[in-house]
Amino acid sequence: MSFTLYVGPQHPSLKEPEHFKFEVEGEEVVKADIRLGYVHRGIERAMQDRSYPQNVYLAEHICGICNIVHSATYCQTIERLAGIDPPDRARYIRTIILELERIHSHLLWLGVAAHEMGFDTLFMLSWRDREKIMDIREMISGSRIHSAMNTIGGVRRDLRQAHSLKITEVLDEIEKAAERYLEIFASDRAIIARCEGVGILSKKSAVDLCAVGPTARASGVKVDIRKEDPYAAYEETPFEIVVENGGDVLARTLIRIREIFESIEIIRRALDMLPKGPIRERFVPQVAKAEAVCRSEAPRGELLYFAMSNGTERPERVRIRTPTYANVLSWQEMFKGCTIAEIPVVMWSIDPCFGCEDRVTIVDLDKGKTYSLSRQEMRKWSASTS
């Protein structure tokens, strides 16, 4: 006998509102439907009303966890529009702060995943180590979360010798902690019971459903934008693409822990090779008509920005495709065959960020048409429904 189980948009296992409808036979999930759009903020539309430099801060506020990669990708897109090449020192500093962000994001996810499994001790340990990375971010930029490090044409703050020494010291500590986490996830019976063979996404399904980032690499797909389409200083700081073949929750966990080691090595190389010189090029806000696309490897996977200029100080259009948006389809395959108790673990195995991937389409069911609202109509609608 089958029945329908609703999860969300408000639910204890959801850190952000989203709606899931599961068709369940006994304890087994046989089908999953996902409805997006509960935390849509209209950021793409807002970018059209702001200047190119103002949009750096708007891009940075798309996601609190991976704000640096958003601002960096936006800046790189506008740099292509304007024909600007950031200085070498800026490219290396961007690489360092991007990899620091990857480490902090993976440690944050590790804690959330442990919490969903009921392993709150591991949750507190991983977040304790994450604090060391946050302290470094604050030391470099003055802020733990939204650091405002990137600007069009380079970076806003330089790295001093004292910064490099502190970063190296903390990386040594994080490396030892990651070795401990890798050992725990590879041997703990409770973790293996909750993760191994759960939420399987085959390599074929990962390719067919266009999975990205750790979600794809955990299914044996060797893909990483830092290698395929190098940016910042990744071409000069070689690293290995981490791949697992299990395709389950355990593989997606091991991928992220192993990637921490690669990020540490990238930062060490970048610090050793950090060139001298200026940290930014001058940017003239008025950009001639053009189009540009830029991709980067965010902690969750491929992040894509498209920008169109119209000859003014404001962009004609900015389009953002986040890795969570690309990975949502994979959920439908992962949920099949799992039990109700496994839903939260499978859900968080792709490290979703609903706030940065949500989009809204307004549909007139009577006419079968879709349309958009003007700012005035949206304000009027919001006021009438509040």
C-alpha cells in the first residue's frame, strides 16, 4: 500500500524552506517530487538596477557560505566584458581565498551531515575546526562571513607576510583534523550503516542528469572546472581531481573530506609562488555592448554567470546558475529505494543551498501562460498578501 509523505516547506530537517512530496510504499520511497521557489529574492532582476561595482556586493550576498566564489565569478565575468586582466598577485590571492572558502564550506557541510545522522559530537568537532578558517578570513579581510575581498579588476585587500605564516600554521592543524575525519567516516560502524549503499546515483545517471561538483565526482565522473576551464591561478597550482565510485552518501562524504587535502596543497603552492605587484586594475564602469560567460568550481560544483552589457554603467542582464540548481534533478534518482529515515541524510548529501538556487515562474493556470511582474506590481502584490 502506498501513501504520500510531505516534507516542507517548513520541517525540522530543512534549514531553508522547500517542498518535497514523496510517494512511499511501507518505509520505502518510490518517487519524489520537488517544488522550488520558496526563498526567491529576485537578485538577478535587482542587478539590472545597480552599477557594476554595486553588484559585486549583491553577488556576494547570494550565499553566506560560498559568497567569495559568487563575487569572484561575477567579477571575472565583468572583467571579460570589459577586457580587463587582473594582476598576477590578485589572481593568486583569489585562489587562496577561494580554497579557504572550500575548506570552510566542506567542514560546515560535514557538521550538518553528522547532525542529520545523530552524530552531534562530530558536528561540534568539525565546526570547531571550521572556526580556525573563519578566523583566517577575518584576519585577511576584517569579516568572518562577507569579506568583500573581490572587486572588478582584482582584489581589495593584500596578503601580508604575517598572514601567510598564520595561514600555513592553521592549514597544518586542519590537515591533521581532516585525517581524523577521514578515518572516522571510513571505519565508524554507525556512519557506514547510515551512509553506505544509501542514496545511490550511478555514473550514467550523474551524466544524464547533469550532476556537478562533489555530487558528480562521487559517482565516478571526473569533472572539475578548475581543470577544464582554469581561472584565477589554478593553471599554475596543479592538483588532483578527487573521484569516488560508490555513488552513495558515503562516497559524497569522502569526496569532500579528501578535497580538503587538495585545497590545502593548492593554498600552500599559491603562498609559495605568490608574486609581487599591484592587486587590482582600474575599471571604468561604462562597458560597451557585449556578452560574457564565466564558470568556476564552487564548493558545491559548477557555478555559471552570464552577463550582457548595454553601454551604460548598469548591466542589461545577469543570469546565474548555481550548483544546487544543477544537482536538484539528481535527488529524484537518489531518493528512490531509500527509507523515510534516510531522507534527511540523502537530502543533505548534495550540500543544497536553496536560497541561492531558487527561481520563480508565475503561471496563469486558466490561460496556460507564464509571465513576470514589474517592480511596482510585485510591491503591490506583496503588500496585499502580507
